[in-house]
Amino acid sequence: MTEVISYADTFALPPIIGLTGLIAVGKTTLARNLSAALGWKMVPEVMRQNPYLDMFYKSPDGMSRWAFSSQVRILNKRLERYQAALSTRQPAILDRTIYDDPIFALTLRRAGHITAADFETYVMCYRNLVSAVRKPDLIMYLDVTPERAHERLVRRGRACEQSITLDYLRNLRAGYEEWFRSGVAGVPTVRVDWNEFGGVEVAIECINTQMGAHLRRGGSVVVGADDDIESEDDNHI
């Protein structure tokens, strides 16, 4: 088993690594496996604690009726669990982060499910919240096609997710691409092809490479791709 290189002599705080990607990409499985392999704390996703979720996905007008309320709740819950993870002063793996939450809000705004005024309020809340916390040391973007994500979503069979359409996942994927290219608010971010499930060894190798080369620098890089994506200034929410 490959071990994560120790950065204790270089950085005063324990590393915090976030996993992100489309719905059903495999974040939770990887987070759980990394936590077991490395002995790091796993910080789980918050979606099942969202009382709006069933209404959001199942009601005929659910997205328009509950999108803003749902996103604000998720945003605050993500901050809450992130602060709890930071307070332990232990290395941690985050199953999604507060930094990719705006992808969902912006996708819903563009689809007309969140009004301009509500989106402005959301952005204000987001900026105020992220300005008050330490940034993760690395975000791993597990990239799959919308078609592959939809296959996995159907296969895992969660009742509240069965109404999620391929078009919705395609719009989310476009949002992720925009988010990735924007520089992700200065957080070092790496794209990893996850169309075929990778393993813990792949993830640990990625962590070692990126922690050494990009920790505290920001920008975006691609693992396993032929063409590089250059770092860009933060133009995202």
C-alpha cells in the first residue's frame, strides 16, 4: 500500500482533501476507502440530512419551489461539517466541499429554478461563509461523463434520485468544467478520470504528486490527460 508523504515538517496544519464530481460519480466510496487506508477522518456528504430533498426531486414543481431553500441549507450544512472537521485538527477527506456548492446553485439559476434576487442572496452568503474558513489543501475532481454518472445513479437505486435526468447531469457537467477552469477560488485542484473506477492507490499517488507540487499555490491540473489546462485567475463565484 502506497503511503501519503508526510508534510508535517512543511505545513503546520493537518491536510484537508476534498473530493468532488457529478452525482453518483463514486466520491463516497473513494472517501471511505481512503479514510480506511490512511487513517484519516472521513467527513460525509450532507444530502440525506436535507428535508427538502424528496420534495426537490419528486414534486412536479419541486426544483422551482425548493431550489433556493435547499441550496442555502446545503451550503450551511457543508460549512458546519467543514468547521467540525477543522476543529479536530486531524487529516481529513471531505465527501464534496463547500467550494463546489455554487455549481449546483448556478445550474439551477440558469435553468430558471432560482430567481435572480435569490441567486444574488445565495452568492452573498457563499462569499461570506468561505471567507471565514481555511481553504482545503487539495480538491480532487473525479470526472465522468454525464452518461456514466446517470448509469451509476440508476444502478444504486436511491428513490429520491430516480427523477434526475441526463440533461440535468449534462448541465451540471458543464458547470463543473467552468468551475474547474476558473481556478476554484485559489484551491489547488486536480481532475482525475473516473469513468472507470480508480482505486485507493491511484488516489494516493495523485495526492502525493499534487501536495508536493501545488499545495498552497492554487490553480488546476489534469491527471491522465494528454493536454494540460493552465492555471487561471479566480473568476468563479
